[in-house]
Amino acid sequence: MTPRDGRLRTALTVLTAWSALAGAALVGAAPASGVAGAHTWNGTVADAKALVGKAVAPGITYKEFDLQAAQGVARAHVLSIDLSNPHVRVDLLHSAAVASRAAVSRLAEAQGAVAGVNGDFFDISEAQHPGVEATGATVGPAIANGRTLKAAVPDGQRFGPTLPPGTNTKNVLGVGLDGRARLDSLALDGSVRSSRGRWALGGLNQYALPQGSIGAFTSAWGGVSRKRAVCGTDIDRAAPCSGDTYEVTVRRGRVVSRASTPGGGPIASGTTVLVGREAGAQQLRELAKGQAVRIQHWLVAAGTRIRYRFAIGGYPVLTHGQPLPGLNNTASAVRTAVGIANKGRRLLLLALDGAAAYRGGLTIAEVAHTMRSLGSSDAFSLDGGGSTTMVARMPGAGAVSVLNHPSGGAERPVPNGIGVFSHG
């Protein structure tokens, strides 16, 4: 054990108030899981992985324990998911549109998930761009049920804490068609082809496009304005919106309309809206109404070339059993994270409690240490703070319940999350 590990090693108290879970409140209310009737057990965080959890469904268990962290006691809620169980799977929780948000409990209910947590960081506010609508879209790539929904924004355009060295917005946690979970990086590979030439795509259904690029927006985006896509720069999210923009709508392979500024409104199936900024705008101006255009796009896994059934953005904090160098160990907060164990056959979903007594939370370094102590070889940080939410439908319950206390007093609407599904 290193001195750093020694400093992070924490005492815990396990709380087993399972009987209260069946009556837990629904959306926006405080959960019923608490200390009433609980017994305590003292040990180390490394021993938490051996604790017996409450069964949510076959292959899915839940447990709750306290950590004595740098800023006081933090309460952890953990779901353990056995991906080798043929009746268990995980997938993306999401609304009908990329640029939309809903409470985790509502997303889980709508898709029939038995449990879940919130997901990626997202475009939550556009105070730096007055008059520009916040999209609510996520930072990183997203794949749901094998379908690519979006690609990643430039690193300088992300919302959330500073990325650890060596990480970027393309990082994902995913489950491949082989059923195993892994950390990876997904880059957009796409093009616009016409008689005017072949141009690379710089974005897909994302709230910010790289400077000088062309981005594609499909029906998956939704009806939110696309103006945000041309604001900021690759290194400065707050930079002004570009004054050199152009938009082309392609339906069934032909240009049907053109505009000098990005628009809004729903995009019909079979239609793609191309938005360009700077050099990308100049390229799109070459396309005439009625011109034939072919648009292709897909996400490519760096190195592995794995095909993913599910993928969600965030950033890694633990790889091959080792915390990433340079993880922040001073800023504590309520956090959501996911760990990979048993060579990708098990996922551990962590959500901290946001009740006042536990709001000190954990540092990112403490999150990495905790996930490793629970048995994870790799771990991934998701959005935290007021977004942190864990839900589950306990045996005998008719709907999912919120298991932690969201720090804002009620569930924050979020664009996506990790859903846990039980079949048969």
C-alpha cells in the first residue's frame, strides 16, 4: 500500500435498512432508506465488497454504507450488476430526443428499467451566451441499443470539472456486443459527399461543433435550436458565437433548403440538417437546392474496434487497478461513478447521498480508491452534484423509488443515464 492509499483508506459503517425500501417515495421526494432500525458494522472500505446486499432482481443487488472521507461522512449507494446473467442487461436511459431532459426515475419507468443512475455531464446553462437556448444535450458520445445517438463536443466546450490529464470528451464506458463492459474512446468518422467534393463531418447531434467544421443533426436531436452548435471555440466554451455560419437541409439525399443561420424545430425521419461554421459554412454554401448529397456517420472505437450495444460519456478515474495520475484530491462533492469488475462481467454503480449530513461527498481521488476497494479494476466518473440519483424497483414494488437523497431536494432532470434491465 502506498502512503497515498493509506491516507485514502477510510472506515465505514454499513447501514442495512432494507425493510424500509419497499415504501420509498417516488419522484422528487426523499427516499425511505435510512438509519431507522439499522445495525452497524465497523471495518474498512475494502471489506464493503464482501457485504451482503439486498436483491433487486436476479443478478442485481443493492447495498448502502458510510465512508469517513476528507470532508466528513459520505453515504454510498451501490448497485452490483452481474452481466454474465442472461436475464440482465444494461443500456442507455434517455428521452426521445438527445436535446431533452427528464428525471432518472421517469426515464427508468418509461423504458422499463428495474434500476439506474444518472449519466453524462451536459449543457445545463447558456448564461455566457445571452439569447442562446441551453440544449440539455450531453458532452460525450452516446449509443443506445446499438444505435448511435451522438458524438462528443470539443474538450474546451465541455461542462463539468476539469478533466484528469490524458482524458478527453470522447472517453466512454460501454458494453460491447460480446456482453462485456470496458472503458474506451469513441471518435466520429463521417462525411458529406456531393459533386462539390467530400467533406469530413465534425459533429453529430452535439451542442458544440469544432471550429471550421460541419455537423449533422438528425431526428434524434429533437426540436431544440441548433444555434448553440456554433458558439464558443475549441478551447473556450464562453467565447462568442460565430458570425460565419450556414445551414443546409437534406431530405432523402437532396438539398431542400438553405439558411444563413442555424434554425430549430423537429427534424423529420429521413432528413439531416447540416450546420457549418467558418470553413464549414463556406463549404455548405457550395451546395445548391436540389443537389444530391450523401451523408454517412458512425462512431469508431479507438484501438479495440469493438462494436458497442451501449455507451455513455464521462471520464476514467481508474484503469487496470490503478488510479489515473493527477486526480483531484481536494475538491469534494456528491458523485456518481461506475466500476468494472470480473473482467467486464460485473458493473458497480455508485451514487453518493446528497442529504445535508453527507453532502461533503468524496474527492475524485477518493472515488477511484473506493471503486477499487469495492473490486473494480476500472472506474468511470459520471455527472455529480444535483444530478446524482439512484433509483430501483424493489421486489413487490410497482414502480422505481429514489434510493439516495438528491442534493437539490428533488431529482434534477438529466439527458441520460445507465439503466439496468431484468428479463425473464
